[in-house]
Amino acid sequence: MRMQGIQQTTNVPYKYWSVGELLPKREMRKLQLARLREQIDYVWENSPFYRKKWEAGGFCPARFQGAEDMRRIPILEKDEIRASQEAEPPYGMMRISGRGPINRVAMTSGTTGDPVLIPFTEEDYFGVFCEGAARYLWAAGVRESDVVHVAFGFMPFAGLAGAYDASEHLIGSLVVPGGAWDSAIRLKMIRKFQVTVLIGTPTYLLHMAAVAVEKGIDATKLGLRLILTAGESGLMSIPNTGLRLERAYGCKVHDFAGTQETNNFLYTCDQGIGHISEDLVYCEVLDPETYEPVAPGEQGALVVTDLLQKTHPMIRFKTGDIIDGIDEAYQCSCGRTSSRFKGFKGRTGDIIKIKGVCVSVTGIENVIRGIEECSDNYEYVAMRDGEKDKIIVRVEPKKSLTPDLWRELRSRLATALRAAFLINMDVEIVAPDTLPIFELKAKRFRDLRP
């Protein structure tokens, strides 16, 4: 099933949604270069914001001859987008005029400042943004015969909205809405509607699983066959999160990611490998201090360029994510030829260096979720101890663990963290229901350093 009036660029053979997933590397690089040139020319001619920014940085389209010239283009910061929307409300530089009427608006979560408004034309939303969503759904195994529930509150969160609309309008699945439902009602309706695919953030889906336990519901018998997660680090970055979800619901888990400003462009295949939709976006991994390219496959800051989006094309957009790297040479047994995404390490503000070691939320979370007795409620606090920084990890045990075993759990967790990071961290086991409970995206890092 396809949206009428939307020009699709996809072909749907048995296993793959798009021919873009199968292009040989050389053809993909040629396609990326052609689309980069087109986007650079497009924004130069149509966006006063980009023209002014690039002229100030000494760049013009004539200076772009190949991918190695991307470093000549100034980086786009999210604060610049916010400032433009303050100066020219509502959309600022996110709205290139003459692209047709806006029929969809998204909004960032605002975790790092005021929310950014993101407008879409119908063509850009269904033909580009939901195209990225359809790929991860299809790769996970979602088909027309499935009943899908996307567990979120229908706020302007494009990531999960894209999953909802791509499931319904592009794949043709029945999608069960439930914006205002609490977790208990969702569990009841999953069973009543015979939902087969459940989509949400890892934090919320694990919270739902905990509610199921409290209500005496066996979540492994709900009839689900697929879990898909997004909105925060999941299986691609934190394997133990995927394992917890798999055990909780008794079904296969997949992960997808991207940015609301750009596209859905990261997803896991049936082998659990992260893939990049390289015909939709161009990714760079840069040194987070110098913003020069790192060596192939190395860790660094993720910068993304839209290759197709025309309403609000992001050119060298600094996502704020530190990633473990991109492996361009990886050959996946699933048959896809795209580069391997090695996982998120964390947001730039969530990573601190202790005794020369970079410590991140994703690394801590993977350790915690690898210990059965730990619940999914924890926090990671950075503090100043004299001249040095230190980390305190606070974790709630599962309610089934009696207090006399908390000291042993603390010791096991401290040992596991030391083995993972090669440094000592202060560990506190706090009583259940002490720490905040997050139902969409968790905010587990607190920086109390002066």
C-alpha cells in the first residue's frame, strides 16, 4: 500500500524495502556525491540563512569538488536553528519557501534548550522521512498482516510518529492508536487487538514490562512477535537492553535511530547489525574538539547531511552524539551493502573523562542491565571531589530482592563497572521507588560539578 500522490523511489523485493540497501559501494559513493552537489546548490540558491553562513565561513558551491571538501562547509549548530526561529518565527531557517504547503510539524524534546520546530511538506514527510522509517520496519519483518502499536503520547515526536505513519500508509499494517493510555490499558489493549508489533523507547517498554509484572500479566504471552525501539540508545548501542526486552516480552528485538531534524537512517537487520541508509543521509565522524575527520572506524562526533530533504535540509548538522564509529568495509550476511553503524556512546554532555577514561551513560547502562537483580531505574551523577571529578552510580534493586542482599549487589555492580571502565566508581543501592520513573525518554545523567 502506498500514499497516493507521493513519488516513491523504492522497490520492494522479498527481503529488502529499497534498492538503496543493495547498491555496491562505488555506486553508493557516486550517488552520495551527486546528491551532495544537488543539495549544496539548492540551499545556496534558496536559503538566505545558508548563503550568509557559508559566505561568512569562506565557502561557496564552486569550492565543493568531492566528499573531501565537506570539511570546507561550516558546521550547523542546533543553537543557530533556535536563534533563527526566534528571529523569524515559527520556523526560521527550517523553512525554505516555495516548497509547497506544510502539512506536518514535529518538535524536538528540548532536552538541550528550547524545542526546535520542524516543518514538513507532504512529499518530504511521506516520501523522505517515512521512507527511512519503512526501511527499518521492513528490515525488522513488519508486514501488511501485522497489527502494530506505537506506544507514545502523540506529542510532536517525529521518530515514533514516522513509525506510526510508515506502518499504516507505506507498509499497510493495521496500527492501533493509544495516545492517552496508561501502561495498564496498553497491556490490556495489546492483548485485545492481538497486537504483533510493539514500538517505543526502551525506557518506556521496560516500564510497561514492570507494570505487567505488578499486574500479574505474563508479557511473554501477549502474542507479540516483534519489538522495535527508538528515541534513546537501544540494541545497537546497549546489547543488554535488547536482551532485557527480549526476555521481558519473549520476542525478537530490533532498534532504529536517526534525528528528527534529518531522517530515520539507522536500523538493525535480522543479524542484529546496525546499518546506515547512506542514500538518504551523508554521515561524518569527527573529532569532538577539532571537528576534523577521525580515522576510519574510530569513535567521534556524528555530523549528518540530508541528501533528499528539501523543506528543511540540514547540511553538516552537529547531532550532539558521540558514536563508536562507522565501519565502511563491513560485509553483512543479511545482504545489505551499507556501512555498519557501531553504536552510540552517548550525548556530548553525558560523557565525562575520569583518569583519562571516557565514561558514558550507554556504557554504564549496559553493565547495569547485565545484572539481573538491578532494576531499570538508575542515575549517573558527576561530582567534583576536591580537584578531581568523580562518578556516583545510584541503582534501585528489583523489588523482589530483599534488603539483606543489597550490599552484595552493590559489590557485584562496583566490580562489574570497574572491569568495564578500569576505574573505580562510587555505587549506591537505593530503595525501590526512590529515583524518578521515566515513561518516554530517560534523563539519567546529572552533572553537579561547579
